[in-house]
Amino acid sequence: QVQLVESGGGLVQAGGSLRLSCAASGSTFSINIIGWYRQAPGKQRELVAVINSGGVPNYADSVKGRFTISRDNTKNTVYLQMNSLKPEDTAVYYCHTLTQPPFSSIYWGQGTQVTVSS
């Protein structure tokens, strides 16, 4: 079992920055891929950015060049630095992890609200 706790959401003006954190606990040794998804009202949950155990990131096209994901394995924490925020970035951001095979499991955090005002 892996538990994920997000922090760092809030209200920011367009063009501003926020940094999200996700602290993992439990069977953290089993974590393979970890990162962020988001869900805006009336829309499906979508990938924002994830990073694998080797430190290789993968970003949604909509956030490339503006968001940076990083991972501190000593603290079992993943960060999402969000710059040049736009109103369309407004959503609930969820931390997500996929554990190592062969018995991979998916875990989600409770979510943190990010609101970008125009």
C-alpha cells in the first residue's frame, strides 16, 4: 500500500507560479512511476506530468515548457513547479503512482485545488 498526500494548491493570477508537493508513505520502495493528473469541472481526468524511477519525465503537450516535475527519492516526494499559469490550468490536481511489476497497483492522492484567475 502507498499513501499519497498533496499540498501546495491555491489561488493565483494568470502568469503566476505555484509548486505542488506530493509526499508518499507506506511501501514507497515499490513506486515505479509517480506524477500528476488533473481534472477540471465537466472534463475527464488527464495526465499532466509523470516521472519514472530513472528520473525521466513525461509531460502533456499543454504544459511543456511551463511545468517541471522533479522527484526527491530521499524524501519520497514528487514536486510540480508550475510557471506561467493560465486560467485553463484551473483544476483539481491529483498525485498518482504506479508500482513496480509484476503486480502493479495504482494509487491516488485526495487532490488539491489549483485556481488561476484571469
